Amino acid sequence: MHYYQFNISGYQNHTKHLIPIKDICYRRLLDGQYRHEIPIPIDAKALYRLIMLRDYVEHVQQILNEFFEFTNDDWINQRAYKEIKKYLPVKKNHWSLKLTKSQRCSIQAIRNATKINASLYWLTKDHKFQIAEFYFKTDIQTSETGIAHEFDYIIPLRGKVVCGLHVHWNLQVLSASKNRQKSSLLGIS
């Protein structure tokens, strides 16, 4: 999974008793389970390679005991497990799985080239920072509302009538569903 709903208040209420290193351990364990879509392995080498916290074995073990359940051969966080279980059938039907690797690479190469061609060479560091802020704004909107948000081009980079630029004044934050509805149409939502 590349995304999961994260409730900041709920997380802070459940983890406010943790010292910072244990908080880091917990987040890395959760992210590891979501990212790889499998339970946390019991094998110590695989576990510490997954979360990159070899020097904090005791803290990691305490977090596993508190927030994860030990099953046959691994550790699972019940909430993450349920969300992954709901997500897997959706993932299996994703349209991109019907494409070959070369087709997916071709689509991504066209997207990258379009973005490069739509970028202005004279943009200052401030302009680039303002573009980067849109990525940050999408994360904030997503976490505050619990609804997936994405940044979108007001004038699409590859529109049928006109092509927009990769600049901050051509960006907006939309919910993922509105962005799918808009697709590559021209207009402010």
C-alpha cells in the first residue's frame, strides 16, 4: 500500500505515553506492515532490516508486545491487518496490472517528459519551494479530513485544447475522487 488513513488525534491518544524512540519504532513497524502488505516477520534479521533500528532491539520488542499480536510465525497489528485485507481485492483489479512492464515504463516516461517540458527553466528556488508545498498540503488535507487528496493541474499538462505548465500557480489540491472525475479536463474545481 502506498497510502493508509492516519488519524493523528487517535494515534496521539494511544501513544502519548511512549518515549520518542518507541514512537519511531511503532511508526516504522506500522509503515512496514502497510508498505509490504504482510505481517511483521519474527525473524530478527528480517525485522531489523525492515525498520532499520538494529540498536533498539529492546524498544522494538516492547512495542511489538504492546501494539501487535503474535500469531503463528509473525506479528500483526489488527487494524492494519483489516485494512490491508480490504485493500488487496481492490489492488488485484487495478487497471495497471493488465499492462506489461514495458507499457507501464512507457507511460511513466511520457509523464516524466511532459512534466520536464512543462517546467520553466527560470523558476527560482522560491517557486520550486511553492510547488513542493502542494505535496505537503495534500498530506495535511488527507490527514485532517481522512479523505485522500492529491495535487492537480488546473490546466492539464497534456490537455486536448491547451497544455499547462508545471508551476505553482497552475496547481490545486483536490480530493482524489474529484481529481478522477476532472481527469484531464480544463477548469478549476
